[in-house]
Amino acid sequence: MTGAPATRVLVHADESCLGNGTEPPNPGGNAALVEAPAGDSVARWDLYECSPDTTNQKMALAGAIATLEWLHRQWKRARVVYVSDSEYLIKGMTEWVPGWIARGWRRKGGAIENLPLWQKLVQAAAGHTIEWRWVRGHAGHAKNEYANALAMRAAERQERSNGLVPSEFDSWLAHERARGRYSAYDPDEELHERR
């Protein structure tokens, strides 16, 4: 393939579902912190969505679809490191999906839950080179905590960004540092560590 090399993009994503499958409605939200090199610095955007009645799994899948579709609009193709605390999403894309596709979108144990979302995610991922990484949630990882806060806000307020918007991460981090957290944390290190 010729042309410019694919843009390197780092995504930290999370989802929230208030109630998560108990008595409906269970409003949900998802969010992503999207970062890409911009000269000597890093450009950051936020993306968040909501649903009036959903589950954590559906919101994780819908968030990944939306993020990858927006990355395609922004750069056509990208080299993405997609970081999430959703084992369902990460295991699905790294372990389960190849087998499901090989069996004609069937699972050994019966029907695939959320099949249309999985199929749409595979389609959204096709134009990019993606490394799917799992991170433990609620373990003090700054960007995961930020994505979690955005996702919870989207669920509670039922609001969406309608695309990539300038990120509030830097002001969030400054606020956290004022409270004594993340003082030695370099928010740009992860993007520069990539090959």
C-alpha cells in the first residue's frame, strides 16, 4: 500500500450503565479519550455517547464502533492502540471474533449475544491496524479514570458529543493534581512509547 503512513492514535475508552440490567430503564454512556501526535505535542479529543436503556456490554461495543468510525472520518486509516477495561470487548476482538467468523458468525455454545454490534465493530475496525489492550478498571490509571468519568456523565445526563470535541483531559488532570494525585504522571509518555 502506498501513500502516507497511517496516523498513530491512542484511545482510552470506558462505558457506564446505571443499573446494568436491573429494573429498566438502565441509562448508559460510553466515552473515549482520543490522542494523536501533533508536531512536538499531543492533540486530544473526547467522544461520548448515551443510550436511555442498555447494558455495559452494548455500550462498550457501541463506543468502540463510534470511535473507530470517527477515526476513519478523521484520518481514513490509523494505527490504533485501543485501551479499555472491558474484558468483554478486548477478549471478543482478540480471542472470540476470529472463531465466530470462521464458523459463519456462530458460537459453539449457541447464539452470539449482541451479534449485530459485533459485526458492525468488525466492519469499523477493518480499515485500521488495531492493538486491543486491556487495563484494570478503577485502579488509578489516569486516562481510564477520565474516560470512566466522561462515560458516567454521559449516562447520567444522557448527553453526546456528536463527534470528536476538544478534550477536557488536561483540566481534569490539573484538578486531580491539585488534589495530590498523578503528580509524577506524564500524560504524553504512552503515545511516545509507541513504535
